[in-house]
Amino acid sequence: MKPLIVANWKMNPVDSSDAAKLFGRVANEISSQKHIEVVLCPPFPFIFQLIAHEPDIHIGAQDCFWEQEGAFTGEVSPVMLKALGCSHVILGHSERKKYLFETAEMINKKLKAVLQAGLTPVVCIGEHVEQEMKEVLGDVDNTSNIVLVYEPEWAISTSENAPRPATPQDCKEAIEKMRSILDVPILYGGSVVSTNIARFIKEGGASGALVGSASLDAQEFIALVKEADSA
Ligand code: PGA
């Protein structure tokens, strides 16, 4: 399987012309990388504009709701994202658990809605790997299209408590445990940069990475993708 790099822009950049610039620079370079799959996940308001601009680049959303339509103020449906041309949706990111109190039950419902809409879910799993996987994946029938992420909260570059990346060994242990429960692509997320991505893939056993901060710097992100491509 080709390594998968998912860029999570989070709530950045604020300005749509900056989003278009970042997207344009990255899209231009990554379209020539044939041995790697890259998915860019911009904030919702930019998705339409960016997909129209460069339809060959895979675009994902950072979240969605668990119903497809109806009276759910402020929410975005998986079928809307599919119709827009999105391919992936990140679910259960640790920031959503922390700031919006997302529970495993909510993530489980979102996961089923995303699969039903024909999108690929990129499901984040934190420190309590077995427990979280059981709760989130429990009653999901068809798990073959799922991508998982080992995303320890303490390793996120913007976390308040002295962030540090997991070591490739930390990553390996968690990923092996996860893979013994469900054998699907498993990414690592937490302070991934161009100088450590290759080790997470080669020594850590990761199928790729979920990249936050480093995906906002075009030059750094392009370097990261090239490193992953040759890892
Ligand atoms: P980071 O974010 O790359 O900025 O650490 C990763 C994540 O939020 O999963």
C-alpha cells in the first residue's frame, strides 16, 4: 500500500486567498509524487473553492455529523461532503474530544454515517487504544474502508503540556496493538515533520501520518511528502 499523508489544516488559514495559495503550491508539487497518497483537509468554507480549482487532489473534511439531512443546526452531512467531491473525513480528533466533548458514542455514529455515504473515515484513536477501538468500532459491519490514526494527545505540536513526538518505538507498540484488533492502514499523528516522517514509517510501522502544523507551511509539507514517498 502507498503511504498516506493526511494534512489537517485545523482552523487555518483565516483568509481564503491564503488557503488558495497554500493549496496551489502543495497541489503543484504533490501531483507528481506517484508512490504516495496525499489528502488535504481544509476548513469547511474553503472545500468547494479548492476542489473546483484542482479536482485531481484528494480533499477531506475535518469532521461531519452523524445524520445525512434534517434539523441539525450548524452541522454538515457526509452526503453533502461526498457530493462536493470529498474523499475522506477525519473523525474523533483529540481537539474535538477536548473542546467539544465528543464521545466514543458520537464518533461511532459519525463513522457509520461516513461509511454509508461512501467516504473514507480517518478515525483518531488516543492513548487507550483497546478501549477506544472497542467503543468506536464496536458495531460497525464493514471495516475494510477505514483508516485509523494513533494520535496520542501529548504528542500534538500545539498541545499545552510540553508536546513531544512519540518515538518510533512508542508508535510501533501502539500500532501493533491496533493492527492486532483491526488490520487496516494505521497512521501516526503528533508533531510529524519532514525530518521524522521516514522513521515513523520505517521503524514505527505507520502506514503514513496525520499532519497538523507542518501542513500549513508549503515548503515543509512538500519536503515531508517527498520524505514519505522515498521511505
Ligand atoms: P501536529 O497535529 O502535527 O500539529 O502535532 C497532529 C494532530 O493534531 O493530530
